[in-house]
Amino acid sequence: MKTGTQHLYIPGPTNVPEAVRQAMIVPMQDHRAPDFGDLTMGLFRDLKTIFKTETGRVMMFPGSGTGCWEAAITNTLNPGDKVLMARHGQFSHLWIEMAKKLGLDVEVVDVAWGAGVPVNEFARILGNDRHGKIKAVFVTHNETATGVTSDVALVRRALDEAFHDALLFVDGVSSIACIDFRMDEWGVDLAVTGTQKGFMLPAGLGMVGVSPKAMAAAEKNTMKRCFFDFADMAKMNDTGYFPYTPPTQLLHGLRKSLDRMLDEGQDVTHARHRRLATGVRAAVAGWGLELCAEHPSLYSDTVSAIRVPAGVDARDVIKVAYDRYNCSLGSGLGQLNGKVFRIGHLGDLNEGMCLTAISIAEMSLAAAGAQIRFGSGVAAAQEVYAEPVARAVQRNAAARIAAE
Amino acid sequence: MKTGTQHLYIPGPTNVPEAVRQAMIVPMQDHRAPDFGDLTMGLFRDLKTIFKTETGRVMMFPGSGTGCWEAAITNTLNPGDKVLMARHGQFSHLWIEMAKKLGLDVEVVDVAWGAGVPVNEFARILGNDRHGKIKAVFVTHNETATGVTSDVALVRRALDEAFHDALLFVDGVSSIACIDFRMDEWGVDLAVTGTQKGFMLPAGLGMVGVSPKAMAAAEKNTMKRCFFDFADMAKMNDTGYFPYTPPTQLLHGLRKSLDRMLDEGQDVTHARHRRLATGVRAAVAGWGLELCAEHPSLYSDTVSAIRVPAGVDARDVIKVAYDRYNCSLGSGLGQLNGKVFRIGHLGDLNEGMCLTAISIAEMSLAAAGAQIRFGSGVAAAQEVYAEPVARAVQRNAAARIAAE
Amino acid sequence: MKTGTQHLYIPGPTNVPEAVRQAMIVPMQDHRAPDFGDLTMGLFRDLKTIFKTETGRVMMFPGSGTGCWEAAITNTLNPGDKVLMARHGQFSHLWIEMAKKLGLDVEVVDVAWGAGVPVNEFARILGNDRHGKIKAVFVTHNETATGVTSDVALVRRALDEAFHDALLFVDGVSSIACIDFRMDEWGVDLAVTGTQKGFMLPAGLGMVGVSPKAMAAAEKNTMKRCFFDFADMAKMNDTGYFPYTPPTQLLHGLRKSLDRMLDEGQDVTHARHRRLATGVRAAVAGWGLELCAEHPSLYSDTVSAIRVPAGVDARDVIKVAYDRYNCSLGSGLGQLNGKVFRIGHLGDLNEGMCLTAISIAEMSLAAAGAQIRFGSGVAAAQEVYAEPVARAVQRNAAARIAAE
Amino acid sequence: MKTGTQHLYIPGPTNVPEAVRQAMIVPMQDHRAPDFGDLTMGLFRDLKTIFKTETGRVMMFPGSGTGCWEAAITNTLNPGDKVLMARHGQFSHLWIEMAKKLGLDVEVVDVAWGAGVPVNEFARILGNDRHGKIKAVFVTHNETATGVTSDVALVRRALDEAFHDALLFVDGVSSIACIDFRMDEWGVDLAVTGTQKGFMLPAGLGMVGVSPKAMAAAEKNTMKRCFFDFADMAKMNDTGYFPYTPPTQLLHGLRKSLDRMLDEGQDVTHARHRRLATGVRAAVAGWGLELCAEHPSLYSDTVSAIRVPAGVDARDVIKVAYDRYNCSLGSGLGQLNGKVFRIGHLGDLNEGMCLTAISIAEMSLAAAGAQIRFGSGVAAAQEVYAEPVARAVQRNAAARIAAE
């Protein structure tokens, strides 16, 4: 029998804060009640703050981030439209597959799984696209499979410098609300995420930020869709409602999680993710291992994909962690299967939780045959997390004097 | 300030049983964990029991019943396909609108809102369709807007007698799990429902039962879809997983609600719905009012749409119930707005709850100007619900003797 | 299998509001943490508001109201002390038994079960007690077994007019927070209640309001106690803590229930209880039955004890309600067993809930053999609860005009 | 703003398992309902299994373990009775204080805080007590303040060898359900515990195991008590009820926690506590620090009290852990204040959780000025917790071969 906390360090679903769990324990209610907008209108407003958009709007579709990928495409593009995408991990790969399946003509730039979005290559292609055949550029802001964060602002610059009019799609599933994201400033037209990552909720709602330009595109495009229709959703949202029954318990949870996010402040949230991620990366270095991400500038503050040593199967690491230590780590996806394991370090997290993940990973690596010195990763992370002694002692002394 | 229970008598979301609420209070978990199938495989199996299908399968899509309407269409039909549908209420109307929006050629048979599916007219049309142009027939099993249950078996017979090969689509959103429904026996190819009605869960998952014939159609059709793709879902489901993050808390809730449903037994559940509905209908007669449903054979056991007297605005009834008595009643939709109010009597219900709804409706009708004698509806319902005195007295006496 | 709401109309535990249930779903925490007082100090403060005391304090003891009865006695009285008590129902009876068991010399005034505290007789006895032998007078403010509210202010006047120095003990278990209660104004020295009645929480904490005079008595009394010691509790409470581990989840629930109580305002709460109780009493009259309380001036606004007709066993009423209608009614206690059943109408309640109780009681009475006309009680209550038609119609019309 | 898990490593309240939390989210119910015994009778039965008594009974009193200390005394002893007790920590000290306050004549044997119960001294005193003046011997099985487990069986032997008839009282608050405890075999007459330790529930119920000899003593003793009366409680329990309203939500939680305990099996539970405690002790050694417990034979498997180095204030360690790392550690109580901090390692725990506590303690010690090498404690614990590499690799290989 398993006892104790089921440690959860996958890059989503993430750990739900207690206050958010509380908020979701609600009886059912009438989603057409006259005062339903008292709940929803504030959500629509505050989501815009998190997405950093004033001109756009954020819609929530029951489903998942994947559903919102589809919503973004089917509402704004036309069958056969040419789009530019990069493949550098499992999620960018899946997005490409979806785009093809939905009938787009996808120009894929393949780079190493561990690389970022190839901005220079994008710039070149966009520059050559004299006739504006490319209708959209897709960017996976944070490739969850490899732990790589790409620079969306640079892609925007590439578009601008090419005087290119393509829509800018961003997959922010594992970045928005954790890592710096600026919808308006970066000129993002469609920004997709879901509830189960930085928003610290269960899965069940996808979110999509839509720029005025994207809304305009939606008015005249010809792809078929109904459930994911922007116009229907926007029209109902404007009055505080949804075109069909929304998962009201998640909306209540979202209210509380937005309260927490606004309370902490996005800058502080980002800095916290950065600090915690730095500790995890220090642990990886302490073990003598390497990240999948090719360069420090690409390191993701929400998830680290860690390459196991030759001769070790990453699946064994994950299996030991799960079976023996009641801990879920992320697996290597697609071509990385067996080669990396992932630690998700996003959402409602603190130092102790990261050290838990690190110390379990340490034992699991060892059990899977890696030459790991116990405590080596933990100690490296502690160096990052520890409060400087001098300051703590001083502060405690001051507190004691004040109390006396 | 409102106090006490928020009485909920809309036809969905329905009241969630306490045991199901408990079951949903779970921490997040890894939906790719090796033992995740321990949870999901049993769900897939038991859903088949509820849908009464052995040859088909039941898939769950994050989203809602509306999403599954779309899934049913986009997976099995082709652009421009001709389909046969009846419009006799708001939900059949919305389904027609969706079908058109998704590019189908819809032959609409309009009948009164309050009538059932026009089986004879369907039979005539199908009989005339010598070349099999009609690819699908759509039936709204229970028109939630009018409280009308149509006879799916008769539509099947019409198809068979015309030797017609069209797929049979059934909207069972407010019928499945409450009213007799037999997917295999009636030859239903696509049966759609959601979690927030008879399954006694929050909204968040749509369900679609798919016959082998429909699965075969899905293999060769050309409509675009990705999130709602049957093949992707079926492939993952076969191993216990989903193609994207499912709302795991709802899956745990579903486990418990299926346990309850199997425990009660579908026949008993149907009889309970019948008995409770009979009481509500007796109350309506007691008030001297009429149902929207045109004929007793059409009366729905899950929802009653009640016509208010001339001079009374049904919206006032609903408003008083909500503002003054903390009770949500269903409103009149579309052309019935202001003319009917609805009492949902489905899901986890008992006699006391129905009497609550009736007694509040009684006061709300009066407040809205209807000539209603207080207690008239309640008494009529009580006649239905009350245990025969003789039996109760006898039983209690026996219990006392046994105890002494 | 039972389905639907388990209707709860006993006079405690009462229905817990959803917001309070949410608030109690907390992980465990350190009850000695430095910031624990952030939670507790506000509770101590707001309890004083509810008890209406500025000079006294309110302590919470893990346990129940019964425990606080004992705390009140053992902290302020001495072995063999003479005390004055009336017996007019099961709870005053039990309190007398406790007082005897704890070694007090109890002068019992027996009156009918259904009568109030015999103030005149108390006045006479106190007047005759020239040497102040009587150390305390005990008043059961609301006798839960009979549905009788006694007049505490009159007892205070009797004490004052006799220039008597005895401590005034009040059992306010089923009155405080529901019915007008004024600790300071009425000169109450020890006021006892628990969490599971007007405070709308689960059982688990007793509360006792203690006047400065009672605290002074506690300093020099000689009865043995430790767990229930006022001095230990007061000393720890002053710093925000408890002498032993308190049930922290209840403290969080209490925070929320106090918030609701302060939000509604005690006057409004009392008026609500009055209005709802009036409806229940109208129903009893509608049935042609009588209350146990002897006179309208004694009618309790929190619980009604209803006498069944001759030849009917009240236990059958309760049994049918429980077995057949999933509804808990209160039973007749002690000498009233079989002769009355009780409807608790206190705490988080509204009109619809009272009508539920009434309609179920109606069917249960009939099943137990009483000659009851269905709807007769419900209609009488509806007359009390219904909004005047004219006003409602007018208001709705105005709202429509405003909206147009 | 604090984020993430509030890490809880005090020796109670302990972490509540998710399944137990779920089970406590119940609506209120009638504690006098005819089927209430369906819940309670199984609890009474299974508690006997955990206490390892067949001849005795286990009663639950709303309140806490402290309340049950009092219940044990007031039900079985008489005013002025002589009892034998040892003081070797804060909780044995408090029990002595209570015994004195309740009027007992306490012979206190003072030993070092960190020593166990002085069995030899007890044996000597009992041997000299020719006239059986000593009516009871009190043993603190696990002194929570010092992390010392004493040998109850040896005390029983001392009693037997002296042919002494005194009652044997055991404080098992932080031992029962975690550490080997055998009520019948060790001839324990009164065994006290509470819900918030090994039973993995919130505080709110005390439990006391009572031997037939203690029940017999209760029949003729003369101490005053009412709320804590054994006879009243036993009489009601025999029918499945309580003499006053019990906290029903805790009873439902207890059902689930007993299920878990019986599922795991007490032997396995004890071994798990032993293994986890061994890791924590290895960490302490790794830091070069010492336990408060004087000898390995006294080491508690539920809590470790750790002496900080000279010059370091243990309060600083605790303060840093709380303020900076969101972690509650236990403080030094009484004379140990500032000298030790405590890690509670009992209840629903696993390796990862212990490593969390250790790694946070490590950083907190350092911040408080201790010379601690980061990772030193963690590594030592990992050596205890880690699965042998050879076995893991082998097992994983086998699993892969089987899967292929």
C-alpha cells in the first residue's frame, strides 16, 4: 500500500493550491442565472491582465489546451493556408500534425529537439515570402517536452522586419502565468494555454487569447467549426455567459487562482519560478548530468528535461520514482523516450517541494544504474535556495530583541 | 443575503450526490502513470452497460455534450452530406444549426414545439429516398426545451422498413441514464450525452456512444477534426489513456456515479424517474395548468415544461423563484421564452426534492399573477408519492412487534 | 438505495452552509505556529459580538455543549453548593442530572414539559433565600425537547428584585445565534452553546460565555477540573492559543460562519428564524395539531415539537420520514417519546427547506395513521412565506420596464 | 505570499491522507438515526484491533487526548489516591500536573529529559509498597517532547514481580497505531490517545482503551465527572450511540483511516515508521548532531528531538523553516526550549516527505548558524531509503523483458 503524499512533479497537471481546491467544492448552479456574470465577468477581465493584453480578449473553451490549438486554427485560417512552424519537441510536433490534419499547408523547419525556435531561419523564410503566402507563424513558447523556452519577441521582430502580415500563434500552455509573456507588446494574435499548468487548476478548460486582428480574421474565414467558434463564444461572453454548459466548479477555482496570482504579482511569480528552476538546474549540474536544452539561454523555468547517462534507461528512473517513492516524474516523449526524464517545476511550488523532487530523482537515478553521489544534487540546489546565514542570524537576533 | 440550500431544479447541471462530490476532491495526478488504466478501463466498460451497447464503444471528450454533437458529425459524415432532422424545440434547433454550420445539407422537418419527432414523416421521406442520399437521421431523444421524449425505436423501425442505410444519431443528453435507452437494440450509431445530467456530475465531459458502423464511417470520412477525432481517442483509450490531459477529477467522480447507477440498477432508476415525474405532472394538473408536451405519450420523465396561464409571464415565475426563494427553475427557450418554465426532475432526486420544487413553483406562480390555490399542486403530488397508509401502519406495527 | 438529499430537520446538527463546508477542507496545520493567532483572535472577538458581551469572554472547549455545561459548573461552583433549576424537558432534565452528579445540591422546580421556566416560582424561592444559600440559577433558554423559549430577562429581574447574588447560568445551545440573546444586558454569567446549532458547524466545540463575575468565582472555587479549566484556557487564549490541540478545521469553519452571521446581521437572522418558524407553526395549525409548547409566548423559533393525534405513534411518523422519504425529523425525548415529533428550523435555512420538511411530515403523518389532508400544512405555511402578489407583479413589471 | 505545500513535520496533528480528507466531507446527519450504528459499531470493533485488546473496550470522547487523560483518572481513581509517575519530558510533566490538580497524591520520579521511564526505580518503589497504597502507575509510552519510547512491557513485569495490583495507565498519544502497542498482552488498564497522530485525522476525539479491571474500578470510584463518564459512554456505545452529539465527520474519517490501517497491517505500519525514523536519525548523525533521547534503545520511531549545537538557538531553526521554507517543525518544550527542535515522522508518511523535512532542516540549521554541510543529512537518509541498485536494475530489466 502506498502511503503519504503522491509527489507530483510532472509539467502538468500541477499541484492545486489548497485554497483553489476549497473553491472548487461547490454545488452545481444554474449557468444561466441572472447573476452568473458576477462570477464570469471578473474572470474575463483578470485573464486579460495575466495574458497582458488590453486590446484582445481571452476566451475559455471547455476541453483542454489542445482544443484551443484547434480553435485558434479553425477560426482564423482557411483550408490550404500556408503556415510556418518549427519542430523541436513533441508538442511542436503534435501541433504541426494537427495543422496538417486540419488542412493547412505547413512549412516545417526541423531543428534539434533541445533547440529553440529557429528565429533566423524564420526571418529568412518570411523575408523571402514576398507575396505573403504565409498566413501564420506558430511558436511554441515553452516546449514542454524538452524544457526549452523560445524568444517570442524575436519572432515578432522578424515578422516586423520583413513587414510580414502573418498572424502570430503562440503555444503558451506551459509558459503563460509562469514565465514572462506579453501578448500585446509582442503582437501575439493567438495565445493558447490551459488550466492545468500555471493556472494551478485541474484540466478541463482551454484558454485562448485573441487579438483584434485575429478576431477580424475569424469573421471571414471559411474553416468549419462550431463548438470552438470564436464569434458564438465572444457574443455569449459579452453578457457573462457561455454558449453551452461550462464547468462551473473550474470557474470558481479559477477565481481563486487568479486572486492568488494577482496577489503574488506576475513579476514575483516569474522570479519565483526562475529561482526554483535555478536550483533544479544546479542539482542537475551537481549530478554531472546535462539538460536537453542546448544552451542556458533556452533553459525553461517551468520544466527541466534531464538527459540520463549512457547505459541508463530514463524509463527506469521514472519507474523507480513511481513504484518505490510514490513520485511522478515526466517521461521522455517521442524521440526522447528513455533518454530524458523531466521535472516539472511550475505552478504552486516552493523550495521544499523542489528538494523533494531532487532527492527522489537522485535515489531513482542511482537505482536505475547511474553513478550518482547521494546528496550531490540536493546540496547544489540548497546552495541556491538557502538564505545567506549572516542575514538570517541577524534578522532573528533583531526579532528577539524586538520581542523582549 | 441568501441563506440555506440553493434549490436547483433546472434540467442540468443536476444535483451532484454527496458521494460523488467526495470522490472528486482529489489531488492532481499523472494521467500517463502506468496504473492510470486501473481507473479508466472500468469506466469505459461500465459506460457501455449504461448505454446498453456491447458492440459499440463509448468515448469521453473533454468539453460538453455540444462538443460530442460535433464529434459525432465530423467523424462520420462528409461535407455536403444530406441528413434528416426534425425541429421541435430549442435543442433540436441548435443541433440543426450546427449541422448546417458544419456544412451538411439538412432536410428539416418542422413540427410544433411540444410535438415529438415526426416518425411518420421521417418514414415517408426515407421511403422516398430511393438513392440513399440521406446519410444520417438525427433524433433528439428527449427535447429538454419542451419536455418531450420521442420514440427512438420507432425511428429505427422506419429506417429498417425503408431498408435505409442512414446512420442513426441520437441526442441523449437529457435521457441517457434516466430514461430507457438501448443503443444496440435500437441500432443507434451515435449516441451523445454529457456528464451534467443523468450522470450526476459537473459539466466538463461529453460522451458519445459509437457503433461499429459509425467507427467504420469514421475511417473514410473527409471532414476535418482533430481534438474530436474518434480514431485518436479510440487508440489511446484502448490502452487506458487519452490523447490529451483529461479532467481526472471528473473521472474519479464518474467512477463513483457509475457505482451508484449500477448499484441502483437502470430499471429502478428509470422507474424512480417515472414516479417522481408523475408527481410533478400531477402537480401541474392540480394547478390547472398544461404541459408543453402535446400528448401524455410524449411526457418526459426528466423535465417538465409548464405553460403559464395567459397574462402571466413565465419569466416572472422564474425571477421570483430565484430572487425570493433561492431556487433555479428552467426558463423557456427560443419561441417558448416567457411562455413556459421548466422543472428539471432528473438525476439524484427524491420525493422531498420534487415537493420542494413544486411548493416553490406554486408560490412563484402566484406571485407572478397566476390564480393558483396554495397547496393544490403539492397535494396532488403527495397523492402520487405517499405510501399507502394501510401498508405503512401495518409495516410499522410489525417492526414494533419484532423489536419487542 | 437512497437517492437525493438526505433531508435534515433535526434541531441540530443543522445544515452546514456550503461556504462553511468549503472552509473546513483544510490540511492540518501547526496550532503553535507564530501566526496561529491571526485566525483565533478574530474568532474570540467576534464570538463576543454574537453573545452580546463586552465585559465577558467566550471560550471554546473541544467537546460539545454538554462539556461546556460541565465547564460552567466545575469552574464556578463548589461541592455541595445549592442551585436552583427547573425541569421542563429532557435537556433541562439532563442538566439537573449533571449538576447532581457533580455534587451540587439542586433545588428542582418541576413543571409541565411544555411550560417555560417558572419565573414566578423562581422569584418566590429567591426572595425566600435570605442567606444567599443559592449560589446559582440555571435557565434553559430554549428547551430543545419541547420547543419552548423561556424569558431570561425575567429571571434576571427576579434575581435583581430579590437583590440576589446568585450566578445566572443559561443553556443557550439551541438559541444563541438564532434567537435574541443578550449576555451583558441580561446579566448572564455563564452562557453555554455548541457549534452544531446556530453556528452551522459540525459538532466538536462547546462554547461558554463567561462574565467577569464568573471568572472571579473560578479563581477561588474548589471543584476539580483540568481539561475544562477556565484559567488555563483564558491564559492561552490571550495569546491566541489553546492549552491542547484544538480542532483547527472547525476553527476555520467558524471563521466563515461568523463572517456569514455578521454579514446577515443578528437582527435579520432572528427575524428570519421568526418568519420561518411562523410558517411551520401555521402548518401545524393547518393540520389541526398542537405544539407541545403550552402558550404562543413560549413558542420557539428554532424548533417545534408537534403533538401527534391520539392513536398515532410519533415514532411511526419519524420512521416513515426516515425510511421512505430520506428525511430526519427529531424524536420525542424522555416522557414525550412517541407523543411528539420535532422539526428543527434553525441555522442555514430558507422557505423552500421548511416546505420540504412540512410536506414530508404531512405524508409521514398520514402514513402513520393521522387524518391529515395533503397540502393543508404546506398551504398554510405558503400563506406565511409567499410574497404578496401585488408587490411582486409590480416589482417585476418595473424591472422589465427598466430593462427595456 | 507563501506558495506551495505547507510542509508539516510536527509530531501532530499529522498529515491527513487524501482518502481520509475525502471521507470527512459529509453533510451533517442525525446521530440518533436508526442506522447510525452501522457506522459506529465497526469503529468500536476495529479500534480494539488497533489497541490489541479483546477483553477491554475503546471509547471515544469528543475533545482530545488531554481530555482522555482526565477521563482515565476521574473514572478509576479516588480523591487522594497515591499514584506513581515519572517526569522525563513536557508531556509526562503535564500529566503529573493534571493528576495533582485532580487531587491525586503523586509520587514523582524525576529523571533526565531524554531518559525513559525509570523501570528499575519503579520496581523498587512498587516492591516497597507493601500495603498497596499505590493505586496506579502511569507510563508515557512515547514522550513526544523528547522523542523517547519507554518499555511498557517492562513496567508490567515490574508490577507482576511485585505482585502489585495498581492500575497501569499508558499515555499512547504519539505511539498507538505507529509503534508496537499491546494493550492486553502488556496488561494496560487505561490506554489514552487522540485522533490527530497515528490515526491521521484532525484533532477532535480522544480515545481511551479501558480494561475490564478499569471498568470495574469505574463502578465504585468517587471522583466527580459527567462528560467523561465511562458508564454513560459505554452504555450508549453498546447500542451504537453517544451520550451527546459526536463529531460525525470525524467518525467518517476514522472509518477510512481504520480501513487504511487494517489494509496496511499494523506490523507493516510499524516497520514503515521504523524505516523512516531510521533515515531521519541517520540524517542527524550525518549532521554531526545528537538526539535528545539518551540511548538508541529509547529512540522513538514517531518523533525525533534533535539537539542543536552550542551557540545555536533552536528557535531560530524553527523560525527560518517556518518563515522562509513554509515548514512547521516541532519546538523544544519546557526546559528544552531553544535547545532542541523536533521532526515528527508519524502517520501518513513516505521517504520523499522525510527527505523534504531533512533538507529543509538542513538549510534552517545553517541559517541559524550551525556548521552543517549541505546534503550531508539528506545523503545519510538516502542511504537508508534507497533501494539497492542491483535489485532495482534487475527488476526493471525483468519488467521490460516481460513487457516485450
